[in-house]
Amino acid sequence: MSPKPVIPAAPWIQVAGVRDCAEAEMLLAEGVQWLGFPLRLAYHAPDLTEAAAARVIRALPAAAVPVLITYLISADEVAEFADDLGVRAVQLHGEIPAAEFARLRRLRPELFLIKSLVVRGHDPEPLLAAAAAFVPDADAFLTDTFDLVTGACGATGRTHDWPVSRRLAECLPKPLILAGGLTPENVAAAVAAVQPAGIDTHTGVEDPAGAKFPALVRAFVAAARAAFLREKNHPR
């Protein structure tokens, strides 16, 4: 069996939507550990081609954690795509059956597998029930926001009811990563409200043209780190 990759200890900071090598280098220099590459998506256009993503990932230092973010629901397709890209982690946003998720774990035991949980309302119980089938094989879960207007399941740039994510963080036996509309202005409040193992942002650190803006990334990382430190020193 292939060994698990070395993953930095939580808390984790991920920025999704990396567009090129220069942007990846900037994110790493600003203290971002996890770099997300959304590809083969159901609702959004990718930020770069699959070939370009593979080139960026190959150029990353060993300490970086490249993450494939995808809506694919076939274990074979996900495994092959992850191999082609050279990622260390996969974030599954689609309606992948639990049996296929378990099969992906068997096919690629070395991958860090993250299952997304899309928050659609104010009741955490349906998500807890849905997550139960993935608990044995998931390394972590991620909560994101459903968009009522577009029907997008995640990557909406919108926040959700944080008490839902807090309940999931408390009850799930695997770490929870919080996503959904996080910005330098609200990430500290989000960490305090949810107490997640990690946080993820995409559009919250971009300029109007969709490029990651160094000052926003710097502010986001600083606010997140300070919030995680406060929670560590003063647990609730």
C-alpha cells in the first residue's frame, strides 16, 4: 500500500483558483499551504487548462499541497485525473456515491480525500446523515454554500449559516474545512464561529479581473492565523 502524503498540520489555509506559476509562487510566499485547482466543473469555467494546471503543479515545492477540486463522480476518472495532474489531495464536490468514494480510497490510498458538504439551509442534521457514509474513507470534510439563483453547489462566493458548519465540526470525527464567501474582513469571525480545522477562499482574495491580489492574500492569511491562534489559546 502506498504511504499517505505528508500533510502539514492543521490549521490549514487553502486558496482555490490558482491561475499560473507566478500566482502559485505568490500564494506560497504569503503563507498559503494548500493550492486548489478547480477542474472538470459542473457550474463554473476553470481558471486554467488541465495541461497548464499540471505544469503549475509539477513546479510546486514539496511542501505545497496541490488539491484537485472537481465534480467528477467516477472513482476511475478521479484516480486517473489525479495521477495526470500530480496532486496530493482531491476535493470531491459532486454527488459521488459513497461506494465510489470508498473505491477511490482503495484505488489511491495515498491521496488525501476531502468530501464537500453543501449547506443549503439552517438544519445540519441532513448533512450529518449524508456525511456518515463517507466518514470511513474521508480524510476531511469541507462545507461550502449552495447558490439558490444559479444552482451552483459551492464556489459561489457566498457565506452560509455558520452554526451549521459549527455543528458539523463538533460532530464529525474527521476535520472540517470551512469555505463559502470568506474574505480578509470576515475570516476571523468565521474561525471564531465555526472553529474549523482549516479555511478556504477563492474569490475573496481576487481583484476585479479575477487574479489573486497579494495584499488581499496577505491580509486573509494574517487574519486567519491570528484567529486560529486565539481559538487555540482560548478554546470555547
